[in-house]
Amino acid sequence: MDESPQELTSLVGREVYSNNGVYVGEVEDLRLDLEAEAVTGLALHNVNRDVFKDVVGRSQGVLIPYRWVRSVGDIVIITDTIERLRTEEDEEPEVAV
């Protein structure tokens, strides 16, 4: 396995999927903390409107925290947090009888 460092720009253009295989979007840009010399977020475009239906509105993209990233390879895999947010919104509240 190649452990050599890669340029940050190599993330741009990669597709992003949840760890359950749901397409989330495509990396358009990175959010950096220059003092800590760390990536803090991924700016996505071409986002899955079904996942972000109430979040995106008319905007073209979203910014997700880099802490959600689980794996980077040919694609970026993030935690299923996004799917859980969608599921919680879609569930109807329980009614006490």
C-alpha cells in the first residue's frame, strides 16, 4: 500500500459516498485551518438532492466536516450521519395513546 503524501488538490473531483453506499456529492473545494495545517471540511457540489432536500434549498452545494470522512481512495467515504439525519426527518413522531 502506498503511504506517500498526496497533494490536497487530488481530493477535488472525487465522488463522495456514505459508508452505506449512498451518493452524497462531489468534492469541489477544501476548507483549511492554516494555523493547524489541517483540512477541516469538504465543499461538495452536484449533491444528492434527496439527501439534502431541506438543507440545500436553492444553493448549489454543501460543506461537510472533515471529521465525517472515513476513507479516501478513488472515492471518499463518509460516515452515515447524513442518512441518519434524513431518516430522523422522515420519521413521523410517535403518538401516545
